[in-house]
Amino acid sequence: MNRTILVAGGAGYIGSQVCKALAAGGDRPVCYDTMEKGHAWAVRWGPLEQGDIGDAARLDDVFARHRPAAVLHLAGYIEVGESVRAPERYLHNNAAKSDVLIAAALRHGVEAFVFSSSCAVYGLPRAELLAEDHPIAPLSPYAESKARTERSLAAAAASGLRSAALRYFNAAGADPGGEIGEAHEPETHLLPLAADAALGLGPPVTVLGDDYPTPDGSCIRDFVHVADLAEAHLRALDWLGAAAPGGRHEAFNLGSGRGYSVREAMAETARLAGRPVPHAVGPRRPGDSPRLVGDIAKARRMLGWQPTRDLAVQIEDTLRWRRRVPRA
Ligand SMILES: NC(=O)c1ccc[n+]([C@@H]2O[C@H](COP(=O)([O-])OP(=O)(O)OC[C@H]3O[C@@H](n4cnc5c(N)ncnc54)[C@H](O)[C@@H]3O)[C@@H](O)[C@H]2O)c1
């Protein structure tokens, strides 16, 4: 489409996949990232502007030079457990600094703003499938930081900002083309940990609680492929571009609509790896919800988005990626 798009957090796991999808569609992604958690090898589809979303002067400089039509905001810290131990770190980096980025987007008149929110904003589920109108009841400072930023975006609609909050469920898998993938330090996500354990590349998986009110006692999650998530960002940009003039804000779930328990996901990893996933049971992690499975009808209907890569594809892509991930 030939647009310049500022991708905050574009050197991370999901942001780099979004940059690849933008470039494939003819857009020019400008990656804006502190590089604290990002990887230089993941910035391949446009320039890197190293900077913090909380740095208004640096943002003004980058916006003035690149004149992005839209902002995709994926920057932030991502560990629920760490956020319980260090709430201020999360509320400051994820929520307060997001407000600085939103203000910059307003100052520079961007046409659209897409934010990476999380299903964690729902807290304890009151229904089998969580729809966007489920109450917002964060169980952790991480989730609270997402809820706050969503509120800031909703408020900014009055100033003319057009935004979408994409509430990802569990991002999983790796680039189908094999170029990029998940490389968090520390890694806290189930599929890469299970893949590493099966491949003998990492320690046994710790199942974080097996006394939840679920059929096998482990938490149930909704896994969605990172390439499907990336595609949803393009759909969200198109939808915001086509919307009637004036500010607006809308939230969309991005999941698969189907839940798997931690034990089921480990069993599927073992099957596809052809090797067992060594594991042990540990205590529950504060801030975790027993079950988070999304109703994705709204994204289907309004964005025309449909996830196409199921859990088996996610695990196969993860196994392939973990065999060759650049390791420090
Ligand atoms: N991975 C998931 O399953 C998942 C689920 C729901 C929501 N999300 C959200 O999606 C986004 C991307 O997640 P990810 O898994 O790619 O994480 P990631 O850690 O791989 O990427 C985040 C990037 O943001 C950068 N960053 C952090 N703070 C910054 C700041 N103040 N200024 C500029 N850059 C900063 C980091 O350096 C990193 O490159 C996050 O906002 C996360 O909360 C992720």
C-alpha cells in the first residue's frame, strides 16, 4: 500500500512478524524499539529507530522525519509473574509511557493507532468464551497496564484518534518462512519451553499449577499463530482507514476460539516432536486465570479476519524455529 507505519516494539517477537507482513503488503515499517528485549536480527524489513515510547522528544523527531500514516503499538514488558513482583515497572513502562506515545500520535495527526492488548484484561472468566463485552477485571499489574492503555485510547477518540485494541490470546508459533520467531529472555511461554524440553535444548517444563477447576487441573489457553496475528494488524489498519471520519475506538479479540490445556499442548508437542516433553508440576503463578478462550466473532465480522494456522501448525513452526533460533 506504500504507507509508512511506525511499529513500536517492532524488534520483538510479534512486532517483527508484523513488520514482515507490512513489507509483504508494500508498506514501509519503521521499527521503534529500545532494543532492551528486541533483537537486531529481527529488524529486517525497514529502518530501526532506537528509542523509548516514553521519550516525547525522540518520538517528535522520528514522527517528523518519517511522517508515519499509522502507529502499531506492540512495545511493552510482557511477563505476568514479574508484573506481580514489580507492579510499578509495568504500570510505568506499559501504561504511563503508552500515554506519551498516544499524545505523540495525536500531535502528529496519525490516521490510525493499533494497540497490542491482551485477553488478560478479562481476569476470571464468567463465560466459556470471552467476548469483548465481558467485564474488564485485571488480575495482574500487566493486565491492568493493558486495561489502562485501552482506556487512554478510548478517551483519545474525543480528540479524533482512530484506534483499535487487539486483545491477543496466547501468541504462538514462528514465521512460516522460518526467518524469525520467539526468543524471549527469560522465556515464559509454554510452546517454546515445551519444544526446548522435548528437543533437549532446555530444562523440563514446570506446569504452573495442576489444581485449577479444569478437566485435567492445568490452565486452559487459546493459542493463536503469530502470522495470523500479524495479518490481523493489516486488517485493523484497513478497517480504521475505511471507517467514517472522526475519532473512534474498538476492541477486538484475536484468538482461535478453541482452548487447550497446558497438559494437552505438551502432549501435542510430544507427539509432533516424536519425543516426550519432560515436565514437573509447580505452584500456581499469581495473576493467572484458569481459563482464557476467546470469542472471535467480532474480528471475523468487522475485520474480515480468520485465523488459519491451528495448534499443530503452531507447534511444528515452533519446533522448527527452536532448532535454529539465534542463541546468546
Ligand atoms: N506474546 C503474547 O502471547 C502476547 C499476548 C498478549 C499480548 N501481547 C502483547 O504484544 C506485545 C508484543 O509482545 P511480544 O511477545 O512480541 O513481546 P517482545 O518482548 O518480544 O516485544 C516487545 C518489544 O517492545 C520493546 N519495548 C519494551 N518497552 C519499550 C519501550 N518503553 N519503548 C520502546 N520499546 C519497548 C522491547 O524491546 C521488545 O522488542 C506486547 O505489548 C505484549 O504485551 C503479547
